[in-house]
Amino acid sequence: MAKKHNRYSRPDAFTRDAKASGYPARSVHKLKEIDQRIRLLRKNDSVLDLGAAPGSWSIYAAQRVGPGGSVLAIDLSEITAKTPAHMTVVQGDALDLDSETLQRHGPYNVVLSDMAPKTSGAKELDQARSFELFTAALQVARTFGVAGSHFAAKLFMSEDFVHARKAVQEAYTSCKVIRPKSVRQVSSELFIVGVGLRESAQIQARPTRPETELRGSTPEESESSGN
């Protein structure tokens, strides 16, 4: 029986450039474009990267905020990429609102999510799961983000898009929808960006519990994210 062709197996220009620049995955170009268009990341910011493996977004964010800032990268998968001293890596549930680690390293100026579900081949199911991840990431951002903080998260385009966008519009003073040039043509993904978290939209954090941390460390794309 012939093997099913993997349409992502051949490296493209974005993949080659990312590897040459020391990033584990091509998805760094998505965050770069969002950052350039929105001015998402600033020097000395505190950043939370949800579903961060294999680490490209977190490494880029750490470079942008500099040693005076901090980045917390959290994923169920191990992150083995070499990371700077002001980046903390945690292997755990990025969406756990009871996480002691999320609370202790916060609050955050920027919350990022490039999370995507493991695709099932059933388009509507994958879209629904993507919306669930997006909604959960937004809850984390509202819980641990400071007033005035920013949020950027991936979503598979579907009929739930209007609900996702409305939720961000209600929580943030400005909402942008961006489909970076580096997104593959066959992909339905886009990013919804919230700028300026409203104080009225903040959610009070619940009591917490700890996870294992690794600060500063030592490549490949996780099933749960494209970072």
C-alpha cells in the first residue's frame, strides 16, 4: 500500500530561513509578522507562551523583550531547544487555570497561543477543537494578563470565527485579524489579536498548584502546536 504523501514534508523558504536563524520551526515567521504589524512585544515585557513546543515563538519573544523581560513557555510536550536565561520552560498543562506556575510568573504583558488540535481528518471536528483551544487560551489571558496586556492566538477558520472575534472585541480595546504570509496555502488558520485588555474583562485567578520548571536549557514540531 502506498504511503500517504505528507504535504508538509518538503522544507520551504520559511522553514529553511527559520532553521538557518536558529529557530526549531518555521512558525516563528508568523509571530514575527504579527509582531511587526501590531508591535505586540516590547522591551522588558513579561510573556506567556501557551503550547510553546518546540519553542520558536518563545525564543523569538525572549529576543524581543530582552534580558530585562521574561518568557514562560509551557507545553505538555518537552521543549529541548536551547533557551536564554530569562526564558523559563515548564512541561505541563498550558490551560490549567489552577496552575501555581502561571500565577507565580505572572502577571503578563503578552499572552501567546499557537496551539492547534491534533487533526482528525474530520474538518468540522478539528474546527470545533480549535475553537475550544482558542477560547481556553483567551480565559488564561484574561486571568493572568495585566490590564492593558495583549493577546494573540491561532484559530481554524469556521463558523465559530465570529464568536471568537466577538469575545476578543469585548475583552480588549482593539481586535485585529491576521493571516500571516507564512501560513501554508492549504491551511485554514488565522490569528486573532487583542490589544489592551480591559480591566473590566480581567478574571480573578483561583488557588493554585505547582509544576516542574526548567530555566534556560538545550528540535521538533509538537502535535499540539506549530511553534
